[in-house]
Amino acid sequence: CVKHPELKRSSVYKELQEEDVDYFRTVLSPNNILYHPQPETPEQSILAHHNVDWFNLYRGTSSLCLFPTSTDQVSRILRYCNDNQLAVVPQGGNTGVSGGAVPVFDEIIVNMSKMNTVRSFDSISGVAVVDAGVILEVLDQYLEPKGHMVPLDLGAKGSCQLGGNVSTNAGGLRLMRYGNLHGNVLGLEVVLADGTILHNLSTLRKDNTGYDLKQMFIGAEGTLGLVTGVALSTPRRAKSTHVAMVGLTSFEHVQKAFVMAKEDLSEILSAFEFWDHDSVGMVKQEMMQDTAYPIQGKHAFYALLETQGSRDEHDEEKLNDYLERLMESDIAADGVIAQDNTQVKTLWSWREKIPESMAKAGVAMTYDVSMEVPLLYKMVEDAKKHFGEKGLLGPGKLYSNLLGFGHVGDGNLHIMANVNNFGHKAQADMDEFVFKWAIKHNGSITAEHGVGISKVGYMNDCKSDIQLSLMRAIKTVLDPKGIMNPYKVIPEKSNKQ
Ligand code: FAD
């Protein structure tokens, strides 16, 4: 494990043997098994792609990746692993940002990409029932001609899967309008650690018959069971979408523009995103060299607003009036409205490509904290001050870039940094600063990416003993042998006693 050299493999788990692989060969066809025992280096393994996370920060050494094609196969795999004390890591699109989807050591990877069928869609209720391995963008394209959309959108939409989205309770770009997956998921099919299939694929919007069990698996990051099916409420696709970008001189003005957007655009406002000037330079340098930035001059901040409604002229008029008021009140220094779909996509690209551009620029660490909106950018300023005063920030220094952007509408900041000479200390120092800062300001150390392996060391600082012991109790009931995604989310023991 790159980031946590202090972690030791637990001897509780059996090491994989040939006989185990022989069993899996009776469950899956040969082309659904990737097996590579003891490669010279992890990079040489045919599993390298499945052992390493999207940001190249976490690396496991699994020699087996299984690709089930049915819920029954998942059940047989987990039953065998449970009986034989073999640890498992569920894997979706492997776009997660907390190191949750890759093994820490030699856990067997169960990759869901081959369970990728849309099972049904009901056009009256708008409920789609899908296999967990369906890719978000593929489902959205399936729904488009039917006049519906996935209520969730994020930069990784071309690779991430519905099962991964559910397991991380992914937020994304339009959460402020369409809500999170705790509300939009109506039912789940989950295979528990011992192979039991929990058939809970309800398509009902209202159902108060006792505990809402599916909620436990939403955001559980694969530690409680393996999600195989998802029933999702999908809203009507808006007939009219408009996107505007504005330049702003301070974060105070970003907040004023946000409040005014809620006043003037209310029910049609579907996204309000912001980023700082350094983010623009990063995207320009790494991914959009040939595209002119839509706003002239240099502004400290930019905000992207999106409206989704049903009357084009009405929505356009509202957006124009809003922008006029912003300019007249000197809140925005400059602004532009996309005139067609191509321009809509281009404006969104300046926001969506920030994480990928950082990853291209070098080893990138990414954080997603939530807190009261007025505090959001103060964290970035304080981080710049903290590392700047130590002489660690700037071109060629330990942290070469540090920038902030995020979902203002949800009080969610992404702070990212490129690290030169990546090592445990560089990562640990930035973690310490960001997580302690968020906790001190009553924020959350993860608004949407989840805990995974990256933040498990801070769970004792941000959760009470009672919260943690309840989490452990739930884990023990559902996964008594602890085979599901070990080492992650729940810390070993409290450091408070
Ligand atoms: P994976 O990365 O494969 O897995 C994530 C976690 O879920 C792991 O713990 C894994 O074990 C578990 N898991 C996966 N599938 C299953 C399953 N079927 N059953 C049980 N457990 C499972 N996230 C946001 O919330 N908002 C954003 O705006 C956002 N933007 C992003 C932009 C980029 C460029 C990138 C690379 C990532 C972004 N992410 C964002 C993070 C990531 O895309 C989401 O967390 C996404 O939901 C992960 O889906 P996945 O299929 O890739 O899951």
C-alpha cells in the first residue's frame, strides 16, 4: 500500500491457493477470470489496472480479479470466500477517490463491469432497474430518448458504475437540484458476505414497512455487501437547459451570486459550481490549450450556473435578468451565456476537467470537505499560507500546485494539490492539515468521496465512540468474518479510551 506503510496484512485472512482459483473456475467462464500469481513487479501483472486506483495513489497486490455476470455467481463467489476466510474488494469503475476500490494487500477483486444490463424501465413512474455494473453515462444515454435522465452527474460519468455510485453515495454536479442517492435509490439487490441474496429491489416511492434496509448499503463502500442491482428514480429530462459562466473578484462575491441565483432562478437552478483562477491555468495547460477561455481578463473566481426547466424563453429570460442584476450590482465582473449545446459542453468542460488536469500534471491529491459555505475557500487560503510559510509551496517545491473548486450549492469544496517527491510524509502532512481544519470548523472530512482507506485514520477524530461502535455492530451482523473490503471505513479501534 503506497500511502499507509504502517498497515500490516491481517493474518486472519487466508492467502489465495490454486485450489481456490479452481473453485472459481467452476463458477465463471475462463474469460471472466484474471489470474496472475506472483508477477515480477505489480506493474507487470495483467491485473495492474485493477490493483491501482484512478489517481495512482493506492496500490494492492491482488493476483485474482473475478468478473461475475449474474447475481447468482456473485452469491457463489462470496459464499466460498466467506467459508474460506478470503478477503474481497468490490470494484466498480475504479474511479473512486479514497482508495476504496483497490485491494490494500491481496484481497480478491470482484469487478462488476460484466453485470451491465438495464433490467427494466417504467416510463410512467420513471423508475429504472439496472445491474450494478451499468455505467452512469450509458444509463443516461439509454434514458435520453425516453425523456428521462440519471439524477446524478459527475466528471467520471463515462467510467463510474451505478453500483459504485450507490456504494459511495456519490454527490456530483446537480445534487442541489435532484438530491442524493439516499433519496433517489428506491431499492437495492445486495449479496451479503455469506452469499445470501437480499432481494430488496423495490420500485415503490413510499414504503414505511419497518427499517429501510437499503440505506445501510448506500455509502457503505462495499464493506457490508456487494450491490448487484439498483432501482433508481429518474426525473424527466429538462426541455430547456441554459448555462452561464461569470467572473467574480472575491469569494464573498461568489456567495452573493449564489444567494441571488437562489432568489432569481429558484426552481430552475440545477447547478452552481465555482473554481479559482489557478484551476483555469491548470485546465488550459493540461487539457484545453487550443480553447479560448470564455471570460476575458483575470478574475479571482469563476462560477458556473445551470438552469433546467420546461419553457425555453421563460428560462432564458430569467437567466438574462439574473445576470443583468449581478452586473448592475457589481457582484460579477463579467459573464457569458452558452448559445448552443456545444458551448454548454465547453463551459462545463472548464469545471469538469479540473481533477483530470491535476492528475495529468503530476501526482495529485484530492480532498472533498464540506462545511458552511462562507468558510469554503478559507481552507484553501489557510493551506496556501500554512505550506507557503514553510517554503513548501510553489513551482519545484514539495507541493507545486494547490487549488480549490467545488459545489457551492452543497457547501462542498474540492481542494487539490500536486506533490513532487511523493512520499508518505508529504501525503500525511497535507491530510493532517485538511482533515484537522475541517473537523475544527465543524465540517465533514468527506462530503461525497467516502472514507475508503484514505481517511480511515481520521474516523476516530470525527465520529464519537458511540457512532463507531454502532457501525462496528452493523458490520458484525452483516459481515461477521470481516471479509468485505477490510481495512477500510471503520478504524480498528478507538484511540479515545
Ligand atoms: P469504484 O471506484 O469502483 O468503487 C468505489 C467504492 O465503492 C469502493 O469502496 C468499492 O469497493 C465500492 N463498490 C464499487 N462497486 C460496488 C458494488 N457493486 N457493490 C458494493 N461496493 C461497491 N464523486 C462524487 O461524488 N462527485 C463528483 O463530482 C465526482 N467527480 C469525479 C471526477 C473524476 C474525474 C473522478 C475520477 C472521480 C470523481 N468522483 C466524484 C469520484 C467517483 O467517480 C465516485 O465515487 C463514483 O461514485 C465511484 O464509482 P465507481 O463505479 O468508479 O466505484
